[in-house]
Amino acid sequence: MKKHLLYINLDGFAYYLYSNNPDRFPHLRALASSSTFFASCYSSIPSITVPMQVGIVTGKKCGETGNCYQYFDKDTRSIVKTGRLNKSKTVAQLLAENGYRVLSIQQFAVENHGCTAFDEDHLYIQPGGDAVNRFKILQDYYESLSLPGHSFDSLHDMVLFYADDLDSAGHNYKEHQNTEEERVENVRRKLDVIDRELGKTLNIIDKKGLMDSITILLTADHGMVSYTTPSLLPILVDDLSKKTGYKVSSDITDSPDIFLLPTTIECQGYILNDIVEEEKVLSALKQLEYVEVVLSKKDLEKEGVLDSFGDFLISPIKGVAFYSGLDQIPEGVLLASHDSLNEEAQHVFALIFSSGEKPCVLKEKYQIQSLMDIALRLSSLPVLDKKGGLA
């Protein structure tokens, strides 16, 4: 039997926000206890909002979507921002091609990729505001089949919903919580509000008799890890130069042998001269006390990363970052951001509720790109990819 599919994405919903808080988030916990709960669900590379949002709605990694946030083009000698680029088919496009109706409430990854502002059957709306405002619109939709400026005769086959309150608070750019404990608690307070609104939404769905014919995919795009300024990029440049003897720079106008491109916490590396020995560079990086993980070109290829993403990727130890845009922020201010190789920044909340399915907890490692097809199968809807879900 075909089921209605509701996909909720809470940007920045790291698993650690939910874990070890048994007395909080009652509606999330009740839903999780009735669902397939993915205890080990992880983002991929790069663990950044747009690449991961695109990845979830396509079921593909950035090597296929083309979206890796940014990369250095060796031919043009320029940094390319990928914006909202997507070269793969989205779930909204797939369903539209097969005659199904789709609604997106600010899930931007399907805007003009299956949903538009002009097609009632494949509609994209962008209400803005916080999660309370967006959930109110979702609640009105299930209550009365209406949206601001729109009314419908029946439910769409799929609804996609996006909110970014957790992400905004998690970065800590504006409110400037002084400690990690304060930062995390501030984000959890946002999650308390979201939990309350989720409860209202589920209550309406239940009262309308929809709970027996619905699949709910609720997940995130990435987690987050904290750090303090200043950036270690100048130190990284200097140390790698000294250890290898190569010319290393984060400024391409220096004509370096190795170009370093920081992406928030992590740093992409590019070998630009044939004299550079990759193993020598990787060995030097692994000796640096502030470097935790280094992935080679082969490692990145195995992870399905876009070829132009880099020749190597560097992730620092927790607490520091390579991001170069910190000169405007006072020294010692606690911030948090993405890191593709850090456990806290990769591990995300994820569940799939589907009426009639037995609840369970899956401890095997999954990647979030695999979840959409699972939800589609449970809804008896067309799937994006026939491959398995295990990472």
C-alpha cells in the first residue's frame, strides 16, 4: 500500500544533542521508540549543509552531485564555489516523473529540481522565519490542506520540510556562549521548541487519521564541533613548508607547490608541482600535533568525493580550526562548525517511522544519503537507487 511520505530535515541536528538527555525531547523520543532508529548515522565528505542536503534528496555523494561546497580549479587557478549545484536527480524530480505530487516547505535542495513556486502539484514555498513559523505552516497543511495562498483537494504524495534553527544556534556566531556546555545547552533549548512543535504536528496527523498510512523520515545534514580562534592556518603553512621543503601557501598568487584551501574547520590540499611527493606531504602532516586525521587522494576517491575536491584533506584535533576568516572575531570566542572527519560533526540524528513496521534500533553504520531510498521503499514509492543502505 502506498503511504504518504513526510521528510523533515533539522539542519545541524548532531546526535550528541539528543543523547544522554532521557528527560528531554519527549516527542522525539516517543517517535524514535516507534521507529527504525539509526544509532550510527553519519554524514559524508564534505559534511557541510548544501552538499549534504543535496546528497540526501538524491541519494548520492558529492562525486555524483558535483556539489562539494568549494574546490580549487587547477586549470583556471581559481576557487570555485558550488552554491546549490546538483547534477543528480532529486526525489522530487523522480516522483514528478512518475506522476506523484510533491510539496517542499523551504527544503531548498529540491527548489527548481522537482518543485517550483508556480506548480501546485510540485510546489516549493519559502516562508522564512524560525522553526515555529515553518512548523505552523506544516500543521495548517495537515489540518486544513491549505498553505498561505494555496489550497488543495488532497495530500501531496510527499512533503519535504526544512528548518535551520539548530544550525544557526550551533555555530554560536551571534549569541556568543562562552563555554561548550553553554553552547550545547543553547542549541538544546532550540531543540526543546522544535520538539514541542513536532508533537503538535504529529498530534494533528494522528487526529486526521493519517498515522496509519504515513512514513516519516527525520534526520539532519551534519553535526558540529566547537573550536576557538585564532586560525591555525598560518602555522600549518609554516610547519608543512619546513617539514617538506616545498613552497606551501594559502595564497595562490604566491605560486606555491602546495596550495591549502581552508573550509571552516578542515583544510583541502592541492599539489601543484610535479616535484611534490605525496607520501612525504602526508607523512609530514601526520607528525603535526594539531592534526588528527589526514585523507589521501585514494582515501577521498574511496569516499566518493568529487575529483577536484582536493589531493588530500586535513582535519585538526578538537578545539582548533584552519578557517581563515576569523580576524573579525575576538580571540578566545567559542565557535562551532563543520568537520568531515570529526565524530561529533559527522554523527547525526536519524529515524524512519513507517506505519505497520516493527520498531528497532540499528547499530550498523549508515550514511544519510542512504535513508531516502529506505523511506521511499517503505512508502511503496519509486526509489532513487537500488543499492543497499549500509555505509
